[in-house]
Amino acid sequence: MERVRKDFNGVRALEDVTFAVPRGALVGVIGPSGAGKTTAISLFTGNLVPTRGVVRTLGEEPLRLRRRTRERIGLMPQRFTLYPELTTSENVDFFASLFGLLAWRRRRRTREALQLVELWGVRNRMTAKLSGGMQRRLQLACALVHEPELLILDEPTAGLDPLLRQGVWRELIQQRERGRTVVVTTQYVVDAEHCDLVALIADGRLLAFGPPRDLRRMALGGEVVQVEVDGAWHGDELEALAGVRHLHRIPPGRFWVVVDNAGEVTPAVVETVRRVGVEVVSVREYRPSFDEIFAALVHRDREGQEVGGAAAPAAFLLRP
């Protein structure tokens, strides 16, 4: 996706979005409801066309995907699209038949897919009588049944309890480990921890794209060492250390040291504090939650500051 814009009746849903999904990666498109996540992945599948920009899926223009290419894709839409008058197993079997699986393989894959999402025990139940969470899991089984190379899943964990959400993510990670490419949208920001790469989207804008660790560095302006000492000390000596970018003083006796590499700088921080005769109470790396990271990046974007700037996001996150 390169320099993509998408408008709906004069309303801009996406603005200048660029990112690429590497083969064999688990990529999370994460943001609040209405951020533009579903619009983005609908462009990948050809359900929408961009107002401007270039989109390619498996090397082809989505609107012109060859049948063989479409068979390499598994799609789970956000809205429920299965047949309520069919049983659970009949729905999965039907989707398997659409991809040309022969009867013996359809039976095997239907069972495997339903067992995977813990629905084999209700295989003969009418889909209309399934709970909302069961219906979401059934849609996931239909997306997985033909063993696609590329999985595109729109909010697969919406409406699921925490245990089932963890189970779905375990399966997505296993799919990635089998060499498949997985693109998944979610409004649960904490799900970023499960992903190889994260695209953070808000208000139709791509705020950040990269590995989770890089997003932490982007939000904080580096890595952060939290230092607490016993007694009054200004901490000026810490600012002179190699690898230290910023020092935030949080009286009494607490410091947030923004550094290039916490593992390398932490021993020097401890030694410096002891050398000036101050007792160290605690020293640890500060790892903000992804809720905090997302809030910091949204805050910076709305303030109109350049992505990659350090001082503003760090100050926002580290405010006492």
C-alpha cells in the first residue's frame, strides 16, 4: 500500500497511508473503532478501490486478482456473512468446496478447522443458534479451512472472552510459524504484543509502522531507565553519560533517563549514582503498555509534531 487515500462521499477515511506486509509475518493493524482499519484491509481484498495511491496483494492489483491468487487468500470479514440455516459443519464444508477441496479432504479439513476453534462439539448445531462468540470462531474456521497462504482477518477476537482471545492469537502465531502471512485488525491495542509488525492507525492516518519494540522507542524517544534514589540529588551527572538523550526529574528522588540502549547504559547509571555518594533504591527499565504508547502517538499526531520526535512523546508518557 503506497500513498493511499480513500474518500467516501467527501469524507476522508484514509490519508496518505504507506506500508508493506512481508511474507511470513504476523501484522497487526491496530486502532480504535472508526480509525480506518477495515477500510485499509478492504483495499487489499479489492472490496474497495483507493481514491488515490497504489495497492498490491500477492503482487497483483486487488480488482484483477486471478482465481488462482484468490485461492491463496483466506478472508474473515468483520460482519457475519455465513448461512444461518446451515449447521456449523455445513458452513465450513461449503466454504471448503468453494476452493475446490475434494470430498475426502473437505471432511478432514472441516473437522480440523472446527477442532481448532473449539466448535467440533457443536458441529451439528444450526448456525443461527450459536452465540455471537461462537459465530466469530466459525467465521475464522471458514477462513482457515483451505489452508491459505495469506490470511486477512478483520476483528477476529471481537466479542470473545479473554481466554478465547488468547486461543485465537495462539493459532494465528502458529499459522505464522507455518510460513503463512497474517494480517489482522483489532481495536485491542494490547494485541500489539503478539505481532511481528504493528500498523497503528487513528483518524485515517498511519501513526507508526514497525516492530513493537521500535514503537516503544518512537513513543518515548528511546528506551527509559527509571531510577529512584534515597535523598535529595539533582542528577546532573546522569545527563553527561554517553547514550543518554534526556533526563526527566520527578521529585523527590526519582528520574526517568531516556537512553539509546537501556541494557548498555543501566550499569553506568548505577555506577554514577553510587560514585556521587547517593544510595540507589531501585533501577529498572520502564516498559509502557501499548495503551500508553498509542495514546502518546495519537497525542503527538494531533499536536502536529513530526513522527520520530523524541521530546514531546517522552514528556507526555513520563508526566508524573
